[in-house]
Amino acid sequence: MSQERGFLPLDELYREAVLDHYRHPRGRAPLPRVDVTAHGHNPLCGDEIDVALAIDGEHIEAVQVTGRGCAICTASGSIMAELLPGRTVAGAEDTAETFRRLMHGEPPPTGVDLGDLELLEGVQRFPVRVKCALLPWMTLRDALAAHREGIPAAVTTTEGETP
């Protein structure tokens, strides 16, 4: 009945939002300055992405996520590209860890704003797809670690990611 009045059920609304991130991924434009990059690969499904960051002091100025991946991986990277600019490096690391925990069935801490990442919460019911959702975030963590160590690039794979 709600569809007759122009409303979508909540799960359909979430599905549409995730598909919008997949069809129109954010963060694809080249960055004017790149301080660190990381390459991520999920050998189970073939997702491959590159994350590039512009970092000013302790703040993330801009995020670029490119590559090829399934709908879940692409949507997760798109959400990341929208969510992180303006956040501190520590805040980005906290968000990545909170999202990792969410994908493994833990509720997010009270008061934590995950933005559109909450749209991907249902992925946790499909263990093979969890790695797809986490690939951009694990690649981000490796990029931030490389930046801390003064290394301009890092490589990650989800093979070693564990619950």
C-alpha cells in the first residue's frame, strides 16, 4: 500500500541508495594534489581499487577512489569518498575500524555518524561480500599507515583480513 502513495519500503530505499553510489560513484575525479596512494585487491571476486588522498596536516582534504569492482565495493568506496573530506586522519581511521566492526556484526558505538555507510549494514549477512565492502576501507587504512611512515604508496589485499 505504501508504494501506491509513492513510498518505497525501507529495504528498497536502501537498495536504491547503494545502487546510486554504484551507478554514479563519487570521488572519481583526479585530485589536484596526491600525498599518498594505495592499491587494494580482493582476489575472491576480482575487485581492484586505488585510493588517493590529499592530506593537509592531520586533515583529509580529498579522496579519490578508482578501479573496478562489484556494486558493493564501488558503493563503499563512493561513500568513503563523500564521508572523509574534512575529517581528521584519526577520525578516518576510527570510521574505518567502526565500519569493519559493523561488517562483522558489532553495533556501532552510540553517537558515531557513519553517514551512508549504514546502508551497507545488511552486507554482514553475506560473509563473502563483507570483503567487498571492506576493501576500500582496508586500502584507506594502508594508505594512512604509509603516509604516517612517509611512504607515498601502499598495496593491500583482503586475503588477510579477518573478522
